[in-house]
Amino acid sequence: MILSIESSCDDSSIAITEIETKKLLFHKKISQELQHSKYGGVVPELAARLHAEALPKILEECKTYFDGIKAIAVTNEPGLSVTLVEGVTMAKALCIALDKPLIAVNHLKGHISSLFIEKDGVFPMITLLVSGGHTQVLNVKNFFEYEILASTLDDSFGESFDKVAKMLGLGYPGGPIVEEYAKKGDESRFAFTTPLYNSNRIAFSYSGLKNQVRLAIESLGILNEQDKADICASFQKVAVAHLVHKTKKILKEYSEDISIFSIVGGASANEYLRREILSLCEEFNMEMILASLQYCSDNAAMIGRYAIEAYTFKDFVGLSDIKVNPKIIR
């Protein structure tokens, strides 16, 4: 079995995965959403302290599996440096205590692996990765190799939802809150423009759309609940349209050779996004695959699934060599 740890942002999570069968034997996640909600976003130092409290509590529940552990896996990039350190420190301690090798896992590869928890991988595929920190389209060749086809120039898709929610005073995390408000709103009330629509550049940008929302809020002054719902609906419509518009350009080039399209990351749980991307896949005769909703956001199960593949190839890292890298990989 592999014990995996995830602490890249505000979710403390540990999983136990059986190597041969890929079966998830144990998985627990403790969210920090409630503690961060009053600040309208994640406070790194608070998140680190909460990880220091939560991870040992979860680990205590895993002790019965220790005799069968063959390796320890941990997220080491990208993410918040102060929270990544909490997971990496625990992983190192376990490697020493159990005399087992260490597997360092890129968080983005973990999200891709979330598609194949308790199942075999299917490649190649085009993957849209959307989360609080990342917006990318990738040509995923296997568990280890991928080519970045498009990235965000500024804010990510998920981050823009969080910021819109904060501007409207709706709370954190913004993604599901904005989505719920949007269901009650008129998506045509505000004529927000789609970013980079007339540009040939294959990239994403959400800073301009976020500013359009800010100006709309300021123009209205005091907002009622319907105003907020209409803003959320209009924003979501354009935010997703931007993803679809640029992704369609990519599929025109790749769909003849690749028949699978996937969406991963915390924001992949958005139902509106799923419907629009499904329509796009049908247009190009591509199969769309998704991770289970419980594995869309950050979790140790996805880290463990990737670690199975890394273990097979003995892709280990020395305890003194593992580095914490907070940067978003573009």
C-alpha cells in the first residue's frame, strides 16, 4: 500500500491505496473552508496551523495500515509554500519511522490522476484543468508526460469565481456560491465581453472580466439579491464561454488524433461548465470523462493514484532532495 498526503492549500487529506488493485482503502479530508470564509479567501499562515492540527489526527486513524505500507507519497508542488511544508515534513518523518521511500507528487498530475482513482488510466487525452490556482489545457500522453497547450495569463477560472463572490460579499469558497446564485439569475442582463475573443492567442485571461464585474457592482450601488444573482449568472456565462471559445480552437487541431476529453480540478464540479464542455465534445465526437465529484477538489486519493504509477517505476526522491515549489507551472 501507499500512504499519500495532500496539503497544498486548505484541505488536509491522507489516503491509503493498494498498489496491485488500485483500491482506495482509506481516505479522509478535513476542509478549512469555515475558518477561512470570514476572510473571503485562504489565509496561508492560518491554513498551515490548521494542517499541523488536522494531519496528525487523520494519521492516527491510519496506523492499522502501517505494516503494509511500501512508500510515502506527498504533494510538494505547486501550492502555498507554508502549507506544502506541513505535508512534506510529515512525509519525511514517516519515511524515517517506517524506513520507506518517498514519492514527490506534482499537484497538477494528481488532479489528472483523479480521473482514474480505483481504475486504469486511458490515454492520450486533452485535459482542461480548472481550479483556484490553475487554468490550463493539456495534451496528456500518459501519467508522466503532458504538453501544456494553453494557460491563463493572469487570474485562473476558479480564482475569478472566488473574487466575484468576495466583491458581492457572498463568502468563501466562491465557486459553488456563485454557481448557486447564477441558477436564480438572468445571464443576459449584463453584457460582459468575452476575454481575448478577437485575439488569435490561445490563452486565458480573467482579470478583465473581473474588472467588468467590479464596474457593474459599482454602477448599481446597493445590490438586492436579484442583482447579485444576475451578476453571477452573467459572469458565469462569459467565464465559461471564454474557456469553450479557446478550447474549441485547440480541439480543431487535436480532435482527429485524440478522442478523449477530460475536465479536472476543483472548478470542474461546476455543472454549467460541464454542460457546455459536453456540447463541445459532442461537436467534435469526443468522449468526455470526469472525476467523481468527491475527488474534484484537492484530496490525497488522487495523490495516491499517481503514486502507484511512480512506485512501479521506482520514481523515488531522497529526503534531503525533495523541494517545495509554490509556483504555478505554466
